[in-house]
Amino acid sequence: MTSPKASRLLLPAARLKETVSAGIRQQAARTLERRRLTPIVPPDSIAGRAMVLVIAIMTFLSCLTLGAVTLVRDTAAAWQTEIAREATIQIKPAEGLDMEGALGRARAVAASYRGVRGATIVDRAATARLLEPWLGPGLDIDELPVPRLVIVTIDPVERPDFAAMRAELAEAVPSAVLDDHRGWVDRLVAMARTTVTIGMAVLGLMLSATALTVIFATRGAMAGNGHVIEVLHFVGAEARFIAREFRRHFLIAGTRGAAAGGAAAVIVFVVFSWWSSRNVATPEGDQTAALFGNFSIGLSGYLGVALVVLLIAGLTAATSHFTVMAHLKRIET
């Protein structure tokens, strides 16, 4: 039986033991929480930062290539549409020919056909302005055998019968020549298809180079984490768990690099579009607009940039997954 004095001594000791036990439990809980929050894969390293930089550069170049292909395709389509909307009747001067009467007859013949929205005679002043870059100002077209033109505006949905129009023009105005720009359109279509094909081939090469770069960069970054994989494997972690951790880590890293490269490409496109819109009234701006439009890649171009970013981020994650699984198989064998 314990004496009252001994009981008074045991009570503080029990309380002290409970306090110490509670402190140990709290410390253990904090340690466990820190371990739970600490990622298995090292969050950052020199190889990891280099991989993010390489992915950003390759994504930037791939997005620029995609934007250039989109720009060329849209510009060629606009050219084709503009050329296909008009036809030209050229009347060559001949001895005894009443040029003004011939122009009127040619316009009347063209306007009578279904699918023709209008026919306009290019007057003397407009003809002189067309020849001014080559023959200089103050040109008197009556002194030279200059052909005169009739511009025929065509309905793009319902095109007229050009064969019948040529035959009727040959009877009404023998010196008239109808040019429906078919040859120019065919050449333009061939050029546009060739350019887009070359651009897509270059884009494919860029994406292939990006894929190979991502593969080697990912493997190089994972080479420094080989000891982590081995330790996790030998302590009993499943291969799927290890691969999932590394896949998530490299997916985040790949997304960071791809997003940075895609954002830089978008900034370049926006800056060029703004520059072209600010220089519309200048000769340089007019020439650039005639060749490339307003440097706007449109919604399809920006969606393509987003697709490239997602593709490269997914490629990085898939590469890390297969690399980890292959490394584990080598360890087991």
C-alpha cells in the first residue's frame, strides 16, 4: 500500500510522463506530415532546369514554324479568293477600231451573263496610272497602242460560262481577249500547296527534333535521380508508384517549359500583328500587307500553339514514365 507521501510524489511523475508522451506524438506527427509533403523526386536540379530551358526553346521554335505555315496558308487562300472574284477583258487597239464603242460592247456582253455581278471600264486616267510606274507621269495613252481593260466582277458561288462569253466577245469585238485568271489561280494554288507542304514538312522535322530533344533531356535529368529510383525499388515501392511520381514531376517541368515557349511565340505573333497594323499607311506596311496580310495567325493558329504546348508536355511525361520502367526492368534483371 502506497503512503500518502509516495502518492504525492508519483502524481507529478505521471503527469510529466504524459506530457513527454504527448510531445513525442506531436513531434512524430509533424515529422510524418513533413515527409508526406516532401516530394519523392527532387523538386529542382541543374539538369531539371536545363531540361525546362531546352523544352521552352524547342517549343518556341515549333510554334513559330506552325504560325508561319498558318500565315502562308491563310494568305494564299486570300489571294486565291481575290483573284477568282474578277476576270479581265483586254481590247487591243486596231486600225479603224472605235475603242470607246468596243469597250461599251464588251461591257454589255459580259454584264448579260448570269454569274456576273458587274462590269467596269478602266478609264483613260486609271490606265495611265497603271502604266505610270514604268512609263512615268504625264503619259498620253492616245500616242501609244495601249490596250484598254474591262474589269468583270464574278459571283464566287455561281460562276458564268466563260466559254460562251469568249465566243460572243469574239463576234462582237474581234480584238477582245477574255482572261478569267484561271492560269494565275492554278499557279497560285500549286504554289500555295507546295509552300504549305514544305512548311508542314519543316514543322514535322521541328516536332521530331523537339521530341528527340525532350527524350534526351528527360533521360539526362533522370540520370541524376537513378539512386532515388533504386532506393525506392529496394525498399519495396511498386514500379507503378515510382513511375507515377516521376511522371507527375516531369509533367509539371515539361508544362512549365512548353508554356514558356508557347507564350513567347504568342508574344512574337501579337507584336508583329500590332506592328503591321501600325504601318498600314506606309510603303513598307503596304508591301508587307500585300505579301503576308496583317501577320495575324487567327484562332486556328493560336489553337495550334496550345496543341503544341500540350503535346510537348505530354511527351515529356510519357518519356519519363517509359524511362523509369525501363530502368526498373534493368535493375530486376
